[in-house]
Amino acid sequence: MAVINWYPGHMTKSIRMIEENIRLIDVLIYVLDARAPKSCINPDFARYIEKLPVVYVLNKSDLADDEETLKWAKFLSGVKSEAVVVNSTVSKSTASVLSIIKKLCGEKIRKYALKNVRTTIKAMVIGVPNTGKSTLINNLLGKAKAVTGNKPGVTRGKQWFRVGEYVEVLDTPGTLYPKLNDQVSARHLAYLGSIKDEVVDTFELSVQLLSELALMKPEAVSIRYGFSPSDSGEKDLEQVALSRSFLLKGGAPDVERASVALLDDFRKGRLGKITLDKADEA
């Protein structure tokens, strides 16, 4: 498969914006897609995580394997971090995020309370594109203020939002790492839609996805498309096309159309609850 490497110019600007504002921040809200938490962790953000407490939000949990999500929540929680499982499209499902922020920043809150001063906790939302950062903020606010969209690159500028009396949240654009050295993670991000479809070969990507599903969750393919996956992703993609009656003139399977349909089925959860990154292998 061709190497996946996509880092548009606006992401350099996004990193610069994060750098300029990080000194103001008390806590990070790190939004991860629960289907691929490891792939969503940007190595470039390690320097921020070393210095600040982190709320890891395992978002889109309704699309991920429940048992694996709980394993990831345990793996990501530590002395200065805590993970929370969220489906931010469900109203009021993010209340635990605020309570964890207050817990992690408790020392600062108590210090100011002793002086009878009410302090404001400043949080920054970070993550790769299309993990639902703006949707999470809108859920916290209880109204649609942050710009959202089911594709990478919707949020471009800096947006501050006040959440309740004590917390201000800074939304940042989704940012990939400049070099996608781990091509397994790159593929997983592409499956999720965190990398624009226009810069990847959807046929090759779909073949790889079918090959992974054949190993990790073959029943997802058989239930959705009515056949048992083989050891050939290309043959399986032809079967997907036939099952959906995607045919070219002459009756040959239309694998390009099947590629688009397969990726859409995966992204929208029609293949069931699937977690690509296993916590036990992290």
C-alpha cells in the first residue's frame, strides 16, 4: 500500500497557536476516538502532557468495543491523568469531564479559595482531526456554539468558551503529526476519516480494512455483507460490491464504489462496535 502522509499547511499554524496559548492552560482535554486511541495520540503533544494534567476523553464510544474501551480508560488513567468514556452526541453526557477537571485542578482551586478568590480553570481541547472535539464542547455548553463537521479540518481558528462558573475551554483545530512513521496508525486514522479521503487511495485503504477485519472481527463482515471474509482483501472487496449490487457494465463488480460504501459503513458503525487499537498491545 502507498505510504500515507498528509500534513496540510494550516496544521503548522495550529501547532503555533497551541504553543502560544499553552502557558495560559491549567489542564488539557485530549479527545481520542475510542475505536483507535493509540493512533489518535500525537507524539508532538508529549511535551504538553509532561507538564499538565490531562483528561483523556474516549469519544464516539458508541462505535467502539465496550470491553476494549474500559481497558483503554484504565490504561490512560494515572496520577496526573484520568480517562472518561463519552458519546458527545448524546445530550448532557459530558458532565463527568467537568468533574474530572475540577478534581485534577483541585489544588489551584483550594489555594485561591483560601484567599476568598474564585479562580477560572483554563482548559485546552486537543486531538487529531474528526475525533469530535467541537461536538464535545457544544455538549459541555449545552448549545451549538463551536463549529462542527464530520470531516477533518472544520475548526481552523482559536475559539474560547466559558463552561459554567469556573471553567473556560479553548477549542483548537485537529492536528496530525508531521510524519506518520507508524503506517498502521496512519491507516487507522484514515479508516476513521481523520485523514482526508482525497489524499488516500480508497481502494487500497478498503482492501486493508477488510484484511484487518478478517483477522479481528470476521463476523462484522459476514453479518453486514453476507459472506465470510477470506485471506484476500481484494477478493473480499469484490464480494462487498456484489452483495450491494454495485456492478459495472458487463456485470463486473464496481470495487471503487464498494470502497466508498465500506468506509462509510465502518465510520457510521454499521459494521458493529469495533476497536482497531488494542489496549493490551499499547
